[in-house]
Amino acid sequence: MLTIVIFLPLAAATLLALRGLGGRRAIWVWIAATAVDLILVAAMWLGYRGGIGHETRLRWIPSAGAGYHVGVDGMSLPLIAMTALLFLLCAVYSLRGTERPRSYAALFLFLQTVSIGVFAALDLLLFFVFFDLSIVGMYFVIVGWGHGDRARSALTFFLYTFLGSLVLLLGFIGLFLGAEPHTFDLTDLAANPPFSGSPGSAAPVLIAIFVGFAVKTPVVPLHTWLPPAHTDAPAAGSAVLAGVLLKMGTYGLARIALPTLPVAWQRYAWVIIAIGVVSLLYGALVALAQENLKRLIAYTSVNHMGYIVLALGAAGLVAGDVRARELAVTGAVTQMVGHGLVTGALFLLTGVFWDRARAYELNRFGGIAANAPILTALTAVAAFASLGLPGFSGFIAEFQILAGVIGAGAVVAGALAVLGILITAALFLRVLRKVFLGGPGELTGRVTEVRPAELAAVAPLLALSLIIGIAPRWLLDLIDPVAAALVALVSR
Amino acid sequence: MNGLLWVLPGLPAVSGALLLIAHLVPSRRHDGGAEPYGEPARGRSGWASGKGGAHGEPAAGRRPGGLLRGAREGLAGPVAVLVAVVTLLVAVLVAVDRPRADTVLFDGLRSGLAVDGLSAVMVVTVAAVALAVLAFAAGEARDARFFGLMLLFTAAMLVTVTAADLALLLMAWEVMGAMSYALIGYRWHDAEHARSADLAFVTTRAGDLGLYLAAGCALAGTGSLSLAALPAAGSPWAHLIAAGIVVAALGKSAQLPFSFWLSRAMAGPSAVSALLHSATMVAAGAYLLLRVEPLLAATGWAATLVAWAGALTALLLGAVALAQRDLKQLLAASTCAQVGFMVLAAGVAAVAGGVAHLVAHAAVKSLLFLCAGVWLTTLGTEDLVRLRGAARRHPVTGVTFGIGAAALAGLPPLSLWVTKDAVLASVHPPALRVVAFAATLLAAAYATKALIVVWRPGAPAPPQPGKRPGEGPLGWAPLAALALAAAGFGVVGVPVVFDGWAGLLGVPAERGPGAAELAVSGGLAVVVAGLVLAVRRRGVRPLGVDLWWGPARWFGLERVARTAVARPVMALAGALARFDDRVIDGAVHGAARAVTRAAGIARTPVETGIDGVVRAVAAGAGRLGTLARRPQTGQAHLYLAQAAIGLALLAVVIALVR
């Protein structure tokens, strides 16, 4: 079942490549494929019974200790569901029209396969293959359908993240060599952590893996590929980049680094916490100074992902209260899901601006609430969701992270991190005021109301964020056991 | 019955959300904040002067498709009133029944709503004031956006006062802040109003950070988020929790040093102020402090800090109120000052007195703001000078405003006279007592000032044509009900009633206001009121100093916050953004350029060098080949000659070697 979920989009992509479909019809094939995939994921969710579910383990490269090993648990399942939903809504969003729809749809379907593959992989080599292919796919999305200085942005994105993934590969090889017997299998590595005899050699491996994932997350100061890539990517590409691809970094930290290198993770927990705090404050402050809407949202991603790094760092504070640490990890996973929904919605909304006015500069707009009340309402809701207003997923995530981090004993780090939510509030209110309120600006006249396809793509994301924000138990019940398991793994 | 407790906030929340959606759905083109009554946008003298405000907005248009929309917008008011009526009924039911509703929000941490004595009083107060304000606003025929936001605002306050744990409390607390943002920025066409809304939200959220910190520390200190468990927290944690809660409460209640946001909050319609200044928002901070009074007392310093913060706010913001020349600004400052008494009550463990003051003040202040809104709409001015005689022109508003203002002044036998003394009765440190008592005298002065101005004979500003709010039953009934409460709630001070009140709240019996104290404070209030009357008669303006740091400008608090906090943060943000672009991104691109240059070096000297050697070798070999070809002529005689030379050389060599 899981294998079908992973490769169904790829099969649809080949279908698109084989037959000469019309543009509009290609989009509908795309929607149908992603919708079926989402239904399958929902069925998988309903059929999930704890532990590693829907597991498949086949021989692949036995000589290298690598196999085709996929499965889901309480951390990967919500992310796979979020990925499937976001790709479906990107398809719906593209109904409003796009250039070369056939290859566009095929590329996104390819990206969907590799994204779900990353979250499902339980083998490091398999993980790495999907992880690297996601970079390739996104490169072509930016260079083929982007705008502005897209070639340069795409190249920066590709080289930077590719370099990061090479460092990651070194770390994976380190894990392979450190394990007895040598293996790339993640469940075996977690059950029997490498370097248990020689903790000294675990440090360089952790550094390599951390740096590799830090580039993708991104963590300050390895984040500068992100703003240009977002600014010049098409709206759906930005939504996928922020919503799905960034999660691969933090997911990798939680899935790979934490369970396989527990001793090193504990030893460097304070360093990781500090990196998280710096990242989230820096991201928020730099976002506050941006004049370009898309760059601004890109920097808020740095802020939001910083909370996740902070929480994962706090998970390694073995002296702290176990329940508080579990709360922080639950918050981190919730943040991955919630950020995907809300930032995905925000980037899709920026696409409205580019579509209508070919500009993102805040000060060229103003008073849009008069032209486009629904667009204004959607953006306002997304902005408040992103700034962590209770009632939306962001609060559920950030409250758990902050309370968990402070409860685990990192009071100063928690107190500093709390400042981030104030800065985020200030920057989103600034955006709302400059763009939507007050008198009309230079380009305001061009901004018309959202179209049905745009509304249909954005509204479900925000509605889901609202549902998680008000009644989160159905999601947290899934995440809590895996958070407890992760904390137990890292405490060894 | 437990399910009913979720209905209490759920009903207004869901109806509010539906009204907001209904506001968006029917028409593609709408005109946002255009109000039928066009209450002119105004605010503190200075920043709003010269702005057209709401008058410059497009009128409520009847564009194509607007008819259906008009009907829906017209229904919004009655729907909201109906919801408020049902909410009040539910509030009374839960106040009697005291149910408890538990749920789990976060793993292993119980959350829930619970109604104890304090919550029972609060839910009824909130629901009643909300009903009065919404009924009055329905008479003004505002749009669905207004009613939707007001209902959500009320729902958030209802959760705040019934939440049994920090997580739910914080959720409601912040949602209330967001709704206040939307209501203050209701007339968003004016960028200045949007700025005021920003300022209010960011300032109150700065305080809210304390609650996040408190929640984390509660988790560490007590292993739960329960409010009831807080006093049991261990040594470092109890102090941190108290500090966080105090900061959050002072921010929400606009106490010093956060008071300035309430001045800017006046950008919202008067009906918003009537709710925001009375039973919700600013009351939430006082409520929270009264709720956690045992924790404050347990830490020692927190109770003292809170008592002084309240007393000083009552005093200094009383001076600010007295110095205002604008009715709404006067009322806003008086709100800070009056809430100061409630905060003081939390600091001196006068919970029964503090809650009584909260309830009485809620009635008084919503009444005063509703009346001010009527004059603002009909006369188009807020300026105290131009409001001369306004009360004579509108007898209903005039009389009810008079009752409210007299109560605010602490004149006997009205409510605040008694409730304020109920708080003061528990204030023991002499210095604190002096400050608090001086604050009550200032209250008498500023309230009398407002009262005199509107009742003084004179020609008020010409009425705006065609604007008639405050008329009809929806106009006068809420005012009358609020005036009745403002006048009569003082019975709570009768000793037997006061003990019963403390019993209702479930707090230990307090001393309550003594007869002698009441006589002295009532007498002094009358004297001060008389003095103000006399001074006014002579036309002397008290406190005419108009420096930026003076009371007329709210002691420049906003300016200080801007210069000391906002600007440095913005400067830091700008500096970091430049650092990000030039240094970090510069380093990355520099590294990329360095690699390109290294590649260039590898090409030009290195690669071409190696290539040159290879080529040279090849060329040399070729040349040698050419040379080697030379002898190969194909002519036998030459070959013979070459062989002869070769043999001769060989012979020479052999001969030499030998």
C-alpha cells in the first residue's frame, strides 16, 4: 500500500509523458492522481495501528547493506498526509492556468513521489536517493517556471543544497561504518546505535549529518539559498519548497540523527538549542526588515523551523523532565505539519499578487481590503495562523515547544525563543497594514479578488490549520507515542 | 450540564464566525468599514487631526447584488442580540450550577473550563454587558463584520474567565487580543487606525509572552498547567510563574508602563470601547490577578509589586484623565486608573472588594462609552469644549451619562463609591494608602469635569443631519439598565451583603468598607466635585501644561516605547537584514566566486600549462618524426652512403672503446 502511495504519482507522470494530452486535461489527470493518492493516505491513516505500519522490506543492494525498506509511524504519517494534501491543492491551484502544463504536472508528480519517499524511507541509502532527487526536481521547477532572476536562484539553490546533501552522505557513510554489522537500515541502526564503543568518533558523524540537514532546514547561517529560491519560484513551487522540502531537514534530524547518535546528541544538546534560538530570532528579525512579500515569508520559515531545531535540541537534555521533553518533540512534529499548511497557504496567496501585479514589494500596495475582501480575509487568517494565534496549528505547536523547552530546564532559551513570537506578530501586522489596509497604493488597482481555483486551494489548508488549532487530539494522539519513543531513544 | 459549559463560549464563537463568513460571502465587491452612521474617525488630539477619517469613506453602497447583502447585514444585529440573550441565560445557568468540563489538549495535561464563585460572577457580568452593548449597537445598525468580531471577542473573554488551566487561558487571552486588533482597526481605511490596532496588539502580546513563560514554568514546577495548582510550585518556579502572570496582566489591563495602548485603542468605534473597557480585555488582567491572588501572596514580592503598580496607575492615569480635552481619551485614562484599583485589590488580598469594583466599573464604563458614542455620532465631535450642553440636547443619554459620571466620581450613594472603599479597606501600608486615596480624589475631579462639560448650558456643535442613534427602545433600554446597575450596585457594601458577596465568590471574608471610611471618602468626593465645579465656573483650566511627557500626552509612554523598544528593534532588524545580504550571502557567493576563480586558475596557468607540456612533447615528437623521415628518401645510393657512414662511425667507436 505504502509503495503504491509513493509511486502512484510517478506512474501518473509517465502517463502524462506518454500520451499527448491537452494542457487542461493534463492538469485534471494531475488532480485525479493526487486525489487518489490522498485517499490512499487517508486509508493508510485509518489502518495504522501503532509502531511501524505498512512496512515493506525488500533486498536492493545487499552488498552495501542497503534495502528497499519503507514504513510509516506517528511522525511520518502526518507528514505524508500533509504532503499529499499540499500537492493536491497545488494541482487545484494550477487550474487557474500555467505555462507548459503537461511537463509542469509531470514534474510536480515526480516531486510528490520523492517527497513521500523521503518520509517513508527506513533505509539511509533509499532516503538519500529520494532526498537528492527532490533537489533535482525543485531545480527544474524554479528554472522552468520561475520568474525574476530564476536561473541564478535555481543554480544557487541546487549547488548549495546539493553540497549539503554530499556532507550528509559522508555522515551516512560514517553511520554505516560505525555500525556492527555494517548496515544502512534505519531500524537496525536505531535499535543498535553505532559508535556505542567509541563515542568520540560519533561527534564528526553527527556534525556531518547535522550540517547536511541544517542546509535543507535551513538553519542560520546556512539559509541564504532560501530567500532567492522562494522569491523566484512559482507560487506552487514555493508552497512545496516551504511546505514539504524544508521538512526533510528537520524530519531527518528527528528520524536519523536523534535515534542513531543519542550520546553525541545529548552531549551537544545545548549547542543545538543555541543554534535553534539564534535561528528563530535571526529569521524573525530579518523578516521584519524585508520589503518583498515573498522574501519576508521565506525568512519567517527560518524562524518557524528554528523552533523545531530548538525542541529537538531540548529532547537531548537528559537531566530535564521526561514529559516536558516529550511535549517539546510533539510540538516539533506538529510544527512541521502546521508550518506546511500555513506557509503553503501564504505562498499560494503570494502567487495571486504575482499573477495580478507582477510585484511583491510591500510599499507598492495598500488598501487591498477594498478591492478583494476574500483575499484579505484569507491572508489575514493565514498571517494570524503563522504568527501563532491560538485556534490555529501554529499555537498548538509553539506552545508545546516553548512549554516543553522551559519545562525541560532550558528557561533562558525558552524565554529568548518566546520573543520570536512577538517579532513575528509585529512583522505580519506590518504586512497586513502596508498591503491590505489604509489607502490604495500604486498597484492596488490591479489586485482583483481570488479566483475559485485559488480559493479552493488555499481555504482547505487554513481550515485544516484551524481544526488542528481547536481540536488537535486526533493529530496529537498519533504523534505523542512516537515523541515518547524518540525521547526514550535519545535518552539511552 | 457540563456540556452546557462549552456552549457558553461556543455559541457566541460559532455565531460570530458565521457572521464573519456571511459578511464575506454574498458579494464580491463590498465596502468594508463604511458605517451607516459614519461616526467620525478621531482620536487623541495630535495624531488624528486633519485626517478625514470615516467621512472620507465610500458610503454604504447599494451596488448590484447589494440588496441581498443589505438584508443579511441588517439581520446581523438582531442575530447578535439573540445570541447575546441566550448566552446570558446560559451564563446565569452555569453560574448557578457551577459545572466543570474537562478535556485533554496536550498529552497528559488536563485542560478545561470550570465555574467557581469568581467565574460565576464574571460570566454573568461579561454576558450582561455584552448584551447591553450589542443591543445598543443593533440600534446603530452596524454591519455583520462588527457583530461577528464582537461575538468572538465576548466568547474569548468567557473562556478566559472560566479556564481552569494556563493553556486554555492563554488561548482565549490571545484570541481576545486578536479580536481587539480587528475591532480597533475596524475602520481600516485610515492607515492611522491600522497603526493603532498594530500598536495595541503588539503591546498586549508583549505582555502575553509572560503567560507563555509562566506556562512553561508551571509545567516544570507543578507538573501541570492547572491554575489551582500554581501556589504549590517550588521556589524558583513560583517566582517565575508570578512574574510572567503579572507582566501579562499588566499588559492586558493597560497598567503602567503599558497604559499607552489604551489611548490608541480609542480608534475603534465607541461600542467597541464600551465592551473593551468594561467587562472584557482590560478587565481580563485584573481578573487574572484576582484569580491567582494566593500565588501572588505566596511569593511576597509579587503582591507588593502588583499593589503598587495598581495604585500608581490609579494615581498617574487619574492625572492623565484630568488633563484630557477629549471625552473618549478622558474615559480611556480613567479606565486605566479604575482598573488600577482592581489590580491594587489583587495585591492586598481584597478579592471580594476588587471583584465588586470590577463589576460596578463594567456597568459604569460601558454606559459612559455608549453615551459618548451617541454624541460622537450626532454631534461629530469628541472635543470637550465643543460638547458643551450635549447632555441637555439628549436627555436620555444626558441623564444616564450623568449617573455614570457621578458614580465614576465616587459620589455617594452610587456603586463605585462603595466598591472602591471596599478595596481601600484592605490597604494597610500607609504610603500605599495615601497614593490610593489621592487617586480617588483625582477620580472625583476627572469624572466631575466630564459631567460638568456636557451639562453646562451652551450651544453644542451643530448636529449632523440624519443621524439618530440612541433613540428607540434599543437606544435607551441598555443605557437605562446599565445606569441602574451603576447606581445600585453599591448595596454590595452593606456589611451583611458584603459577607454574602465574599461567600458567593468563595473567598475569605474581608473587612469591607467601614461606615466612617465611607463617610469620609464620600464627603471628600463631594468636596472635590464642588471645587471642580467652582473652578470650572470661573473658567480656569486646571493642568494646562502640555509637554510631551506631561499627563495631557499620557506621560509620553508611547513615545518612550517607540524610542526605547520599537526603533532599536527595527534598526537591529535592518542591520541584520543587511548583514544577511552582504556578509552571509556575500560569503556564500564569495565562496562560489572563489571556486570559479580557482577553476579559472586551474584552466589558465595549470591546465594550459600541463596541456602545453603535453603539446610540446607531442610537437617535439612530431618534429623528430619529420627529422627521422628525412633520410628515408627511397634512393639506394643514399642508403648505401648512410650505411657506410654508420659502419665507419661504429668502427671508430669500437676502436676507441677498445
